[in-house]
Amino acid sequence: MTFATWITFFFAACIIAISPGSGAVLSMSHGLSYGVKKTSATIFGLQAGLLLILLIAGAGVGSILLASEVAFNLVKTIGALYLVYLGVSQWRAKIVARPETATDIVLPPDLPHSAMPTLRRRFLTGFFTNATNPKGIIFMVAVLPQFISQQAPLLPQLLILGVTMCAIDLTVMHSYAFAASGMQRFFRDPRMVRRQNRFFGGVLVAVGTALFFVKRTQTA
């Protein structure tokens, strides 16, 4: 892989990472609710989902998904329903007030009042958010081949692209989480927490609903 190819991919990955999407919404929501440190688990889950999509596209499976209407619609529906589920859970989340100066914590309705999502749950939430995103599959299948040379081994190229993409996305998602966490002091009032909860929940539902209208870029 030449430097010119890599730097072009670098800027393309920056643009994609900065563009608001379900990952950015999730990072900001968790950053505001749980703080940057605990949101890192969510963000690493997002990267795991991103890497899975990259491997799928690199192995050519993504092309099969796009060529099969049934397979593509299945992935699209799962991804859309999952985001809608996250949004509804966020909307209905219970609020647990922390002592004294601590901020309120937003909890999904099925968690105990005294607990917050476990590290494993936060990681899986991030993972499934990206892994079931059909827009990510479309992007990878459409864009990734342009940066891969057929005359060079595939695995090293995928490794370089994957490390580059994840490093950029980690930085951007943590920036979103950090920016949101800086607003925690404005959300100590339970009413403000509830409004924040419903705002991000509504955005996730809207993003999930929009996925139902995503179309394949290839025909069978």
C-alpha cells in the first residue's frame, strides 16, 4: 500500500467518523449518562463491530449480502430494530439520583435501580450497534476495494486499514463522549436528565427507523 493510498483512506475515514450516526449518538448518550471512562467500553464495542464489517467486506461476504435481497433485508431489519429498541429503552430509562454532587445516572428499565450497565453490556451495545448497521456494510463494500491492491497480499492491507480506521474512530467517539460528559453538571435535575434521556432515545429511534429505508447498491 502506497502512502498516497493510505493518506486518502485516512481523510475518508476521518470524514466518515465525524459524520453523525448511530455510533456518535450512542457515544454522546453514554458519555452524558456515565462519563467518558465508562463509555470507553461502549466505544471499544463500536470498534469491534467496525472491524467485523471490515473483515466481512474484505472477505467478499459483503458483496454477497448486497447481492442477496433476503440476506440484506435481514441484516437491515435486525439493525433497525436494535436501534429502535435502544431508543425506546433510553426513552423509558429510570433515573437513579447519586448522593450529593454526583450526577444522576440514566438506567435502562430492566436494570436494578442501584446498578448501571455492566462493562460487558456496554461493550455489546456498541458492538451490535455497528455490526448490524447496513450503511456500514454498504460503505465498506463500495469504498474499501478502492484502497486495496490486487497485486499485494490482502491481510496486511486489511490490517493497516483496520488499525487506521479504528484509531480515528476511537479518537472521534471519545471526543463526542468527552464533549457530552462536560455537560453532566447541567443535568443534575432529574427533569433535565429525563429530557436528555428522551432526546437521545428519540434520535436513536429516528436513526433506526431511517435504516428501514436503506436500499441495496447492487441488484441480484
